[in-house]
Amino acid sequence: MCTVCGCGEGEVRIEGGEHAHVREDGTVFRHVHGEGAHDHGKAPVVGRFHEHPHTHADGSTHAHAHVHAGEHGHTHETAEAGAPAALHYGLGPAAAHAPGLSQERMVQIETDILGKNNALAEINRNHFAAHGVFAINLVSSPGSGKTTLLVKTLERLAGELPAAVIEGDQQTSVDAERIRATGVPAIQVNTGKGCHLDASMVGQAFERLPLAAGGLLLIENVGNLVCPADFDLGEAHKVVILSVTEGEDKPLKYPNMFRAADLMIVTKVDLLPHLSFDLPACLAHARRVNPRLEILQLAATTGEGLDAWLAWLRAGCGAARARAHTHGH
């Protein structure tokens, strides 16, 4: 089990015939069917140790660093009058809890794992940069509208920018098939019991994608507002997507994700007249967590606000191509 996010032992499958059995110690057994090839080696089951600050109503924050080696939660003393005190299992140095492991051991394991993932992410980043590829990592809760937004985006950019998509889900190739229906190449990565993509998965998937230099790489991560915040894939930006059918307090409940992102897209805004979603409060919460966060509002199904999103992508692709041209000389 991953000591950071709790991912269990499972199977990672990347379209193309190969699958990898990931064990608790990070050992990966890869099998390429039909070729007789077997790769028995170490690959990262990535994680990260991260702090958990508490955000107050006035915007100030403070962090706790209590060590809890036993299998119990920390009782926070700021519960409302008459309410049971909350239990916090993420306040130690490892910012996580795993039965049978001390905080010190978890920090050691997570630091080693993070180092391996970051090294692979840097390889990805350098490869993208050398080819002028603008890579973004789309993260959100399940059902926020990521795939619908991608489909509409690719339809609007057809013939203008070369593009490719890496689709992350625990099972099925449904989303990759939706993308391929637009004429854009897509590869499905099934994470099995894993709840996020890592740099190794992205690197292997990218090798199989036909994407011309100067193109746009869209990585749709597994629906999860926790773990993907901490995993560097080599992307230029994390883009967090929040739909108005969710709660406006999501940025406060999942601050690490909104703090890690450079852009937040509020989707399904065409539904606002039918919902009690407090949009101004949502934007205020997001900016409290991350004052530098860019924010766009759109409705993929109606096209409202889509032009601003496309302009952001075009600017990113142009900058990536310019940097690659400069470095190439």
C-alpha cells in the first residue's frame, strides 16, 4: 500500500498490450504480451509528504507537526461548542496515517518514493520542452466535466494545433474512446487500485502517442482531489476543474489541490440559475487558498466562456514552441 494515499496493490494497464503488477515495495513486473518480454525492476509507486496547514476565516494559516506513532487520531480542540471534537489523522510530519508504521518511517519511505517520481517527471519535462510540447495536467473530482471539456476543446482546435491525450482512469477505455472519436490520438492508462497517475505512467504513455513537435498534450488525471495534487508528471501546469454541481467550499476542503494548481476552471456555469451554488464565495475561497490562481468560468456544452480557455491554451503552446526554438539554437 502507498503510505501517502492508501493506493492498494493493483494492476496498471497502458493501452498497447503491456500491463504492470505493482507491489507494495515498489517492485513492478511488466509483461508485454505477444513479444515474450518481461521487465522485472523497480519503478516508483509515487507519493509525497506534504504539510497540512489550517486556514482560518481571516485567511491566516498555521501548521501542526505533532508526532503520532500509534494508531490513533489527533483530537483537535477547535470544535464548535457542543460538538464532538474532530479527529485528525494527517497532522504528523508525514501528514498521513498508516497502521503499523511510525511517522518517521513513513517520512523516510515517502521521501525516497518522491525522489524517484520527481526524477522521472524531470525527464518528462525536459522531453516536452525539447519538442515544444505544452503539457497540462487536468485534475478534478469525478463528474466535473473534464472529458466533455476536452472533447469540445479538441473539436474547436481541430486543424489548428496538433494534440494528443493521456486518459487516466481506474478501469475501462470509455474516455479514451470518446477522445479518439474527435480524430485526436488518445491512450488509456488504467491505474487499477491506484487513484492517480504518476510520472512513470505518463512517460510510458507519451512514448506511444503520435504527437508532432509544438503540440498540445492534455493529461486527464484520475478523478480525485487529493492524491494528484502531490504528484509531478512533468506538466507545465496543473489545471483544477470544479463544477457548479459541487460545493463552493471545495477549495477549503481540498486546499492542497487548489494550492498546487495554476488555473481553476469553474464548469457547468449554464446551470447556475437552477442551483444554490454560491459562485462569489467559491472564487473567494479559491483565492484565499491560492492568491496567484487564475480562474476561468465556462460551460462546455453551450460554449459559454470557451474562447478564454482556448486563448489560454494557444498562448501556452506558443510559449512552449518559442522556448524550444530558442534552446534549439
